[in-house]
Amino acid sequence: MPQDFFTNESFFSVAGATAIVTIVSNTIQVVFGFNPKWFALLLSEVVAFAGTWLTQHHLVSDYFISLLNGCLIFSAAAGGTAIASSGVETGRPKSVGGSRPDRRRFFSSWF
């Protein structure tokens, strides 16, 4: 049984990076109500570029691959969130009659 949930090795995997983006984006969405579509993409790209930068590879082609990996991480995180929220009330804010908006759920769809 591993001692840590996230390790350096899991950070560099697509599954680990996707989990990081999903957890951080959904936490910020729930806590602060901040959910623009670009935020998870930006976070995905930061995670992908950090993974490349932390290794000893610093070729231009490695950073191009990081850009593509960031898109892959974002797509996987958005798809996982969409699957987790399917069939569940999304919790999107309602503005009917000035009523208070519903609180967002952790796995509310990003789109």
C-alpha cells in the first residue's frame, strides 16, 4: 500500500495529472464559485509544462509535446467530470424570480 496518494511518479503520469486538474478545478469551482472553461485548460497546460520542466529535457520539441499533453489532460479531466455528473442534477445557478442560486456540486459539469 503506497504511503502517499500523490508522488512524483504519479504526477508525471497522465492519470495523476488528470486527477490533479480535476481535483483542483472542482475544488475552486465549489469553494469560490469560479468556473470559467479556460481555467481547467490553463491548469492542464501548467501541469504539463511543469512535468516537462522538472525533467532534464529542455528541447523545443518537448515543450510542443507538453502543449499537446496539456490538451489531453484537459480533455480527460473534462470527460471524467462530465461522466461523473451525468444523470445527476448539475447544480447550475438559477436566476428565476431573483431566487438564490443553488450551490454547485463537486462533480458539476464544466460545460
